[in-house]
Amino acid sequence: MKAMITKPGFEQLSKRCERSIAKMSDAQAIVHIGELIDDALDASFERGAKRALFLLDQLSNRELVCTDRTLIEYFKANAWAALSDIANIRRSWSWEAPERQEELLALSRASNHPGFAALDKVRQCQILTNHANLLHELGRSIDAIAIWDAALKIIPSFAMASGNRGSGLKGYAGMVVDNRERAMLALHAFDGLRSTAAEGAVYDSADPQPAIAHFANLATELAAAVNIDAVRAMQDLDRGDEGRSKTERAYRRWCLKHRLFLCPLNDIGPHLAAATDNLMLPPLTEKFGERPDGHLPPPIVGFFSQISRNMCRRALCYSRG
């Protein structure tokens, strides 16, 4: 059920919606729009989020510095996220979700904007973390892990990146067939989740306690399912096939850096143990006559072949770039 807006709150938001940014400075306009987005989300006030998008388009017509243009894309993503939440799309199985598509595009533009590198480091991590979170929500967990890692390169103790990365790895581990790899993914998930409560963890909110409690609960679930100490003792990520020639060793390092090996361990970093294409299909069992059309092999084999071909194309794109 949507939150009810009391009359004073509704009137206040309506007045804020009517405010023009024509006489505001760029900085004042950005603050005003940001507050409008936050209030619209808190009050489930759809008109407020739509008004924010309109004002952002107006603001983008000005002569702005590069960092402000980056912030406009970030705020557009936040406005679309508010509209998505208000419309309850995040809890829907519908394939058609234009709000989420627009949010993802805006976050991608923000994180790749020329002004991104000049932003405050916390803001950079916010943009990247939101981008990764949405990718994970949409089922693109492997892409999300790489972007969480990018945020953690900027601020290694940024809690929302490490915690959500841990949550993403926890889900990813549940999809991995190999027991050893699944255990190591779970270990890295556990460490990421636990790091959010460590001394020096950086939070970007005034009250981090709900997030700390959420990540702690996920870590507790993992510890109950996995012998963390045993997995930590057995993992040896720095041992693997380095290759025989200098050229082969350089190529393997390059593939590890760009996460091109078909190995789940490569998704947590350029570890030598991941330098192998060991991603395999699980056992497939069918009954005789289960597919009356008689087509062979099973369709899933074709899908897997397409994945392999796409990975090869991706490697070629990297090498040509």
C-alpha cells in the first residue's frame, strides 16, 4: 500500500513542484531538484519525481561544468528510481519496465561521463554502487561485480559497495555447480558482508544501522551454511596454470585482468586459479519422446554455445581495442 500524504505535506510538495529554477544558480537548482526527488520518493508523490525530470532537462540547457552534467544524469537515475518504486515495478515480474531502463541508461551515462572523475570520491562510489545494484537486480550479476569492484578501488572501505557485492556473490554462489568454486564465492561474499561492520567502514547515510543489520543477517546465514574457516584454509587462488611461453603467460594475465576466462573465480578477481575455461553444463536428463519434434541436441546446448561464442567475440573486441 502506498504511503498516504497528509494535507500539509501534499501542499508543501505541490508548492515545491511549482518552484522555478530560472533565477537559481546552478548549485541552488541542483540542491532543489535533489530534495524534490528525495521528498517525492518518501511521500510516493509521482508528480514530484516527474517534475524533477522536467527541471533536470531545463537545467541541462544551461552552460554547465562537466561535473554538474554528470550529476544531472545521476539525479535523473534517482528520479526514475523513485518513479519505479512508486509504480511498484521493482517487485514486478513484467519484462516491460521503462522506468528501470531509463534509470540504467542514466547511471551508465553518469559513470562514463567525462566529468565523473572530477566528482567527490563518495559521489563516484554512490553512482557506481547504484549502477551495480540495478544490474544485479536485473539479473546481470557478473557485470555488477565488476562495477562494485570499481567503486571499491576508489574507496576500499565503502560499505554499500562491499555489502552489496557480498550479497551479489552470495546469490551467485548459489548458482555455481562446482562445490569448491561455490565455497570460495561464499567465502568472499561473507568477507564483504562482514566488512560493512568493521571499524572505518564508510557510509554515505546519516543512519547506517539498518544497512549494517541487513548485511550482518546475510553474513550469519552464510556462516550457518558454510564452514568459513575451512574454506579459508583450503583456498589457494594464486596457484594455477601460468602458461609455458612468455607470450602465453602474458595472454593469460591479460585474460584474467579483463575477466574473460569462463570460470566463476575470474569474476572475483584476476586470480591465477581462475585461468581456465571450466564452465560446464550441468548433467542433462531427458525421457525418450519428451520432445516430439525430435530435434537434437537439447536446446540448452545451443544456448550454451551462443554464450561461448559471445565470450570469444568479447575477447576479440578487447584485443582490438
